[in-house]
Amino acid sequence: MSTNILFPLLIVAASLFVALAAHSRTRQRHQPKIFKLQVPKKKKGWTRSIKTETDIQEETNAPQGETLVGWHNKHEVLLLDFFEQADKVMSQSHSAANEKVAALEKLPNVEHACVSHPAPEIGAELATLVGILNTGCTAFSRNDEKVFSDQRLLYLEYRSTWLSRIRQYVHDFERLIHLRKPLP
């Protein structure tokens, strides 16, 4: 090879060597990858309201148990009367519709007891019980046996729940024992 070609190739090679050396020294080196277990982040909860000092004092002054006992003491007779009359309405005896309507009219008004219950969900269950009775009586007066039997099953389910719920607060145990007997 001639020196005419060799000398320019040597200059190009040296330039490339200098360029690669400069690039390798200035390039950022990546850290070696380390295996990390990804732990899922906790979901953010709903925003909570900030309690003021008066809210905290009200909670400590009136515990939930005392208001529940007071509610049961106040409405015990009303509830027992309600269940006795409701049992007459939802009994399977084939008495005349007039007798069932008369028993429904004697039903005590439990609207105030439903609204004033310390737990709104439980008060709503009591209101549902009244609605079941009204629907069952209407179905019986229309001779719709299927709807009446469906409403009766619902009534028996809610009744057993309520009777087991109020047993710890009732003072008239004889009436409660009589109510706990299965319906005919």
C-alpha cells in the first residue's frame, strides 16, 4: 500500500479512537438492576370528616347502648302489642278478610318508633315489617294466595329477627314467650 492511502487512514482511525474514548468516558453508566418486590399501595379511604370537640363530647356523654336501652324501654309495650296484632293478621287460619282487616286496623302506630330508633337501618326494618303486613293483608283481601304466602314468609323472617333482637330488652317475658311460639 502506498503512503498516500495509509497516512489518511491512520488519521481517520486515530480520530475514531479519540471520539470513542471521549464518548465512553462521558457516557452515564446505568446502575445494575436490582429485583424489587412490588407491594401494592393502599387504596385511599374516603375522606373522613374532622370531629370537633363538641362531637367528641356528645359521643362520650351519650353512649349508643344507653340510647338503645332507653328506646326499648320506651317502646316495649308498643312492640309487643304490634307483634300480637300482626300475628293475627299473618296467621294461616282462613278467617274472613274482614277479621284480618280489623286486626290490621287495631295495629299500633309504630311510625314514631321506626323513626326514633338509634340505628336507622333497624328502624327501616321495622317500617319494612309494617309494609309487609299491609301488602299481605291486601293480597289476602284480593284472594291472592301466592302473594300472601310470599309476604307471610317475609313476615316470619323479619319477626324472628326482631323477636330475637328485643328479647334482651323486654321486661314482660310471658308475652315474649307467647310470641316466640310458632304461628299456626
